[in-house]
Amino acid sequence: MIWLTWRQFRVQAVTAAAALVALAVTLAVTGPHITHLYDLNRVGSCQAAGNCGAAVTLFMRELSTSYVEGIYLLGTAVVLFAPALIGIFWGAPLIAREVETGTFRLAWNQSVTRTRWTAVKLAFVALASMAVAGLFSLMLSWWAGPATHAAGLLANGPGGYVASNRFAPTVFATTGITPMAYAAFAFVLGAAVGLLVRRTVPAMAITLAVFAAVQVVMPLWIRPHLITPARFARAFIPNNLTQITSSSDGHITVLDSTNVPGAWILSNHTVTTAGQTYTGPAPQSCLSQTGSMQACANALGGQHLRQVVSYQPAGRYWDFQWLEFGIFLALALLLAGAVLWLVRRRLS
């Protein structure tokens, strides 16, 4: 049964292997350039020298003005869309094509039972899916490692795609171990949809829509609540003022910069002594067209404001990775169980 599964899957396997080799060669050729810039700007020793701000900013600027940015975007796209493509082209046709063409009647009336036939195919291709996604993620993480480390040294993170915080949705979804779980889930989701719809093309479209929706819901509404965030409150520091927003009715909102390197900032509020979000009334120096930012900051400093920040520390990155890996792997196993039950009980 395993040999038969391999023969039916070999075209997809060769295609995936070719994509892996192409990406590996590209990253292996360009990776030393990133390491050279990292060493040239002395980012690795900047903490001891106390000049990480200047070193990292220069390093990231040099990356963004070279071909590195384009390669990173390409690699990120490959890792990001790999699970979806696996669900569409590996998962959805797995059972739907057999049912649509009627060949399942012959395949499931051999010495191998339909349950075993489905279980072997699900397990074999799911493991292959996880391996492919995991290798893609591993290669990209190795290649972008210097930039990822540099981005974590700054409190607010520098600009640029390569410098994104590890908790940024696209970075989190393309690094670590979560891509493997995404791939397993997408594949089994495709198989389940194909079994229910029984037509390949509609199953592919539905699989893409459902998986995309899950990938939007998870980072926006579920991931922030997986672990209770840490919080800190401190006096408003005028010299750290980074944003002022005023309205025509005299209301104003202000934000201080955060100083939590590599953290995922969930909320950042400036509050009054009563604990309410500060909305003014705005000092005249903040509304004046001729007033300076420093004068506005000094005026705000006299109002005894406080900054309240809710965040996930950088050290929790792997905790979130393992939690999300477990969630999607559990969903994949549940879907696989449902597929086996439907094949055994309902499909005829």
C-alpha cells in the first residue's frame, strides 16, 4: 500500500523536491552576503559596545538597498503559501478525484480495506507535507537569522521586511515549527473537503477559502489570547514621545515609545492619574502651528500621565510556536479521524 501511494504521489514529490533544491541553492549563494554585512557592522558585539541602535539601523539599511530584500520576500511567499498549495493540490484531489472518476469502487474492493487505504494515504502524504514545509521554513530561518537577531536588539524594531519582529504575522507563520502544522492541517482539510464535496475543482476552491480564513483568524483573534500578556506601567516620559494625534474638537492622544526589545506589543496607552485613556484637553503648545515638539512634550510631562503597555516578551516566541503547532496538529488529527469515519460509514 505504501509503494502504491508513493507511485501515485511521485510527481508531486518530485515537484516539491525541485522547489526545495531551487530555494536551497538561492539561499546558500546569497546567505554569506548577509553574514558579511552583519559582521562588517559589528552587530554581534553592539550590546557590549552600547551602540546597537546605530549598528542595527545601518545593517538593515544596507540589506534593504540590496537584492536581499527581494529574495526574502520571495522566500517568505514560498513558505507562506506552501501549506495552502499542499491543501489545494495534494489534499483536495486525494479522495475527490477517486470519487469523481468512480475509481474508488475498484480501489476499495481489493484486499486492502477502504479504511486502511485512506489511513495510509493520509499518513504518508501528511508526513511528506510536514517535511516539505519544515525544510522550507528551516532554510529561510537560517538564511534570515542575522537579520532576525538584529531586529530583536532594538526596542521598537527597525523598518524593512527583513527586519520584522519574530511575532509579526508573516514572520511567525514562516519560521519555527508552525509551518509544519499548517501544512498537515491544510492537507487533511483538503482531503476532508474533497470527501464532502466529491468534486475536485470545487474542493480546491473551498479548501483555499477555509484555510485562508483560518490564517487570518488565528493571528488576529486567537494567538494574542493563547498566553496571558505581561503588562507594565510607568510615568510618561516626555523625551520618549513618538506620536501625537489631535482632533478638531481639541482632543488629543499621545504615545510614548516602548523599551521591550523583541517583544510583541499588544497595546500601548497613555492614561491619566484616574486610569482613563488620555484624550486631553490638549495643551496649547501641542495645538499651535508654531509650537515645537519639545514644548508640547514638556507640557504633557506636567500632567502626571502614565504609559501602560501590554505585551508578549520575546522569550515567549517558542511557547507560542509550540502552542500553535499543537493546535493545528490536533485539528489535523480530528479531521483525519472524521475522514476515516466518513469513508467507512457514509461513502458508497
